[in-house]
Amino acid sequence: MTRVHDMGGRFGDGAVRLGSEDAPVFSEEWHGRALALTLAVGALGQWNLDISRHSRERLSPKDYARFSYYEKWISALADLMVEKGVVTQDELHHGRSAAESPLAAKCFQPGSVAPALAKGGPADRPGPDPRFAIGQSVRTNHRTANAKVQGGHTRLPAYSAGCVGRIIAQHGCHVFPDSNAHGFGEDPKPLYSVAFKAVDLWGQAEHPNDEVVLDLWEPYLSDVDG
């Protein structure tokens, strides 16, 4: 698959426009509804966060480039609902169910929303001891691809491929997205914060001391001399 979503360091996409501090949380009313619907359907338990992220990445490059942020969310959600059998294509088209859903009992009730949001979705899990120590130099994989699934989900950005950084923090073990997005289980792996010199990533930097810090799972990394 193409990785049109992997835009870091890419030229030609225009300036990043920052909103004002007093701007509304949602610039259009339907944006809030799109977020609420995504959370409500996710609570049905038919997929996980990594599957949801991968569904957005799988939008066609043409649609991904022209859709706004919440258009990506709602379009990917519609695809995922049909793929997982939550609704049929016909039900989605007509905007009404053909029969009562077997998932109806899992529907979010108003009183459940605040506790669920407060609880969040922690991804830390018991797992193996970390291989790398704080202060150690590591190199990212030269291929920023999912090792299990061709075109699969990964959180290793393309702009960091083959670059050397140093471990500045260990975060314990967390659900490994490359596995979790494709039905291979949570497969917890050690997670690190890795600092890279900006000039090593971009070829130039606003300031020679600028750094970029990425949170990266252990399978993305190797010893510099390895």
C-alpha cells in the first residue's frame, strides 16, 4: 500500500496553519458528532485502536489527500463498520437498520460516556525486559514497513528510516501496533523515547541543536554496530 499518511518531512504540502487560541474545539458542528460516533461505535468492541488507525491509512490516496481531518475519520469508520459486519452496505446507504442489531445491548448509554472517557485506553502491559538502556545509541530499521503484513500498519515513520538516535526514556512494555492491527494479539514490546538530531532527519535544521523525539517500539530498533 502507499503511505500517503506518512507526511513527516515531505515537501510540497503547503504551510501548517495554526488555529487561534480562542478558536472553537470543533470548527463545524458535525465534527463533534463524528468524534462521538467514532467513540460510540468503538465501544462495541469489534475492533481496537490500531485497527481503527489502519482503516484511516487504507483510504485511497486520492480521498486521503482531499478529505479533511474528520472526513477521514468518518469515512474510515464507515468502511470498518461494513468490513466487520456492524452494518451492511445497504443499511449504511439508507441510514437505517434492517433489523435489531445483536450489538444493541453494548450501545453506549449517556451515563457511561464520562466514566469511559476518564478511564481512557491504557496500552501498557507486562512484557519482556528492555534490550536498550537510557543513553544508548540505536538505529531505526532501514525499511519502515510492517514485518508481518505487506502494507500493514506500523508506527515507525518513513522519515526516520535508518537514522541513528539515542534512548532518552524507557516506558515499559506497550501493545505492539504492528501486531494488534492485524489480529496477531497485543504482543507487548518495550517502548522508548528516542531523540534524533533534526539535521540527521531533514538534512537541515533551524538550529544546530534542534532534536526530534519519537516514541518507538523495540522491534523498530537495532544496535548501531549491529
